[in-house]
Amino acid sequence: MNMHRAADTPSAFRERWNGWLNFPVADSLIPFSYQFPPLDRLVDAVRRDEEARILSGRRGDHMDETDISRQFRSLPIQEALDSPFQMSHFDLSRFQGPGGILEGLEEQVMVP
């Protein structure tokens, strides 16, 4: 299965959901009108949080799990986005409150 192709059926979505990689979702499967923030603003906000996990993300026989947090946070945002990285955060509520980069996500996307 091509992971870069958007999941465009409920079965394709369910099949990919159990994996560890993020994947694109076709517009036809998105029943909400939440306006996601621009990628550069989202990555910048998450990378500044001390709980963000930022790894090299380089691929070879396996993904390089070298912690690059310090270096990644010091880069200008466009340079950071142009570099290979894998970033995760396990507490999105930190970004969802009033004025947060993901304000409204819980009510408009997660709950429905």
C-alpha cells in the first residue's frame, strides 16, 4: 500500500490507523470544517513545547531515532521544515485551549 496516497475509503483509513506512521486523508472522509493552522505555525508551536519528542527521522534500514530536539528548535522554521525529522507529542490538550494553535480541535474534530 502506498502510504503517501490519501486514505480515501473507510477501510483504507482503518487499515492505516493501526500503523505508526501519519498518513493523508482524502477530503471525502473529513466530515468537519475545522480550519487547521498552517503547517509552519503548527510545527513551530509544537517544537517549542518541552514535551515534544523530535527525532532525526532519517530513513535507512530503519528510522534513525537520534534525538535532534535542541538543534531542531534552534533552526529557522523553514530550514527545520526542509530537514528530515519525526516529531510527536502525546498531550495535544496543551495546544487546544483558548488562543492555542489547535483551539477548537477537540470540539470540532475529535468529538464528532
